[in-house]
Amino acid sequence: ALAEGVMLLTPFNADSTDERTAAFVKKYQEAYGATPDQFAADAYDAIYAIKAAVEKAGSTSGAALASALTSLTVEGVTGTMTWAADGNTNKPASAILYYDGVGTLFDSQD
């Protein structure tokens, strides 16, 4: 009830029909009996970003990983991620609007 009519920006929508996201949500629900939230999705993507950086750098050194990240593009359940030289990530966000406990992608044309 507290979230009724609330709009939030998030990089993750558990109701997405995107194949990658739908598979993640299904596996998460099977494992934990709950729907994943943005933070579960961010953590999932973080592990794969670290894996990609280790493979690219050939090292687990923090400096090597930071350097490798700036040349990577990672496709995750929270979107396509790239990293700037200062370490900040770039990835899309979606506006989700909640009614009756269900979050739906906000379409400004509605």
C-alpha cells in the first residue's frame, strides 16, 4: 500500500520479458521462493562483471581489474554496462510505476 502510485528509476524489472532477465527471475524464484529485486540483480551482474574483468586482465589485481573494466561491455540482467576511466558504470534505468502491488514499465505515451 505504501508504494501505490510510486514511480522509481531502476536498472531492473522482474516483470521484463527479456530472455536473459526472465531466465534469471525463474532461477532465482526456484532457488529462493521469492522474486528478485534490483539489489539481487545488481549483485548477480556484479559477479559476471568481475568474472569478465578477471578474464580480460588475466589477473585479480585491483589495478588490473579496474583497467580491464574500462574496455568491457557486459550484458546483464540490469542492462548493458560499460565503465568510465573514473570507475563509474554507465547503464540504462527504467521508470517503473507501481499500482496494486505490481510494477510496470512507465510509458510516457500512456
